[in-house]
Amino acid sequence: MTNSVQNRRKQIQQTKPIVTNGSMDVAQRGTSVTGITADGLRTCDRWRTNIDSYGTYTLSQSTTVPTGEGFTKSFKIDCTTADASPGSGDLFTFEQRFEGQEVQMFKKGTSSAERYTVAFWIRSNLTGNLALNLVDSDNSRRVGSLVNISSADTWEKKVISFPKDTTGAFDDDTADSFRIQLFLGVGSNFTSGTLPTSAWESATTANFAAGQSAFIGSSTDNELYITGVQIEVGDFNADTIPPFQFESITENLARCQRYFYKTFDQGTTPAQNVSD
């Protein structure tokens, strides 16, 4: 049986997307926030920005999307106060975190370990390289790849295949075990080493974003959009990656509500203005 057929069967067996809200459709906390300078989950559910002394941003759920791909929303990051000369430890990442029980299908830490493929649509006025890491939080291990934005203000689909890891299993629990982490801006502490692209390694700070050349905080002209984030079990390229697995808004919202459930404001009677 060919690898392509095996990978297709794995996709059929996958009953739901591994990534939650990869289409950026659910934004229970609100559709726009300004003056963001610190870590947190804001606007689109399940997507976290980690900001450490690296400028100020407006984060929003945008309707700017790639044409003809089925998406109606994206996550937009707009720099409003620049940090053109970041300190060595300054940092901005965009990520989703996964429970260990959600990623057991990768069989990490066993002789049967599987490869990972990450795909997404990205658009920015910036061109150059961003660093993308897969993170094993249980065993402090990482692997990375550079994501090249080649055309300014143009939607580009990126498909990146990562190696399997036979060292260190994910815990089978509800704790943070795995992360997809995109570096949008970093200081020199994170770029002075070598990005681990061919194999997973013990986490080394100097290697996290080595080779990065695009930095969201370099100017207030900078903005970035992302949508259609998916992760698949197996080795795929742009021709073989399965189509993005859209969920109904009901399914997507329910998965998001496992982590955050927006209730009515204090003093407001639930459903008082709702009619059939």
C-alpha cells in the first residue's frame, strides 16, 4: 500500500479536525480588541497570542479571506505601536495548545510514531521568513520550519511536513501537551542558534526562531492575517493535503465552549430577548 493511500485512510478515520476553530469563525470574547501588549486568548476562540515587551497590537476577527476557498473569517494582527529594536528576550507568538488526549493519534514516543503536516493560509504586507514550531510540552521537545511569505498583501497557502518523534510520549490527559506555535517577532535570544528542521530536539531557546527575517513589530504599517489552519497525521504536500475540514457552526462552537463559555452579563435575564 502506498504512503498516499495510507495517509488518505488515516484522514477518513479522523472524525473531527485536530485543530479547533481553524476557520476562525467563533469569537465569543468579541471581534476586536485594542491596546494589546500581553499574553492572552482574545477574539477568535482557542487562538492565543503571547507578547513579551514587543509592541502594541489590535487583534480582530476579520472578513478578509482567500477568495473561493470557503472561508469567511480570519484572525488579523495589526501593529499599532512598533518595537523596531526589540530586546534580546522580546517575543510575540501566535499559537494553539492541545490536550494530550487530543493528539494520541501521532503515537509520539513509540516506534510507530507518525509524521505531522500543518497547513494554513497567511497574508501580510511583510515578506520574509517566520518560524513555525511544533512543541511537545510534556517532554520539552521541539521541531521547526521556516515559513516564507513571498508576496506582500497576497494570500498564500503554506503546507509544512514535520518529522515523527520516537522519543517522549504525550501524556494521555487534559493538560497542555502539544502546541502549534508561529513566531511573529523575536529578540536575539531566540535566533542565535540553528532551527531544528530534520528532527525533534530538546528545547533550546536559541534555536526557536533561528532564520526568522520578518518581524511584525518592526513598523506600525505591519499587519498579518491567518485562517484555514489544519494539522494532519502523515506526510503531505500542497498536492496531497486533504481539504480543510469545515465544521458546522454548532459543532465548532461546542468544541470551543469546552474551554470558554460566554454567559449573559450580570443582571441580564438569560434569553430575555430571544424569540422563536
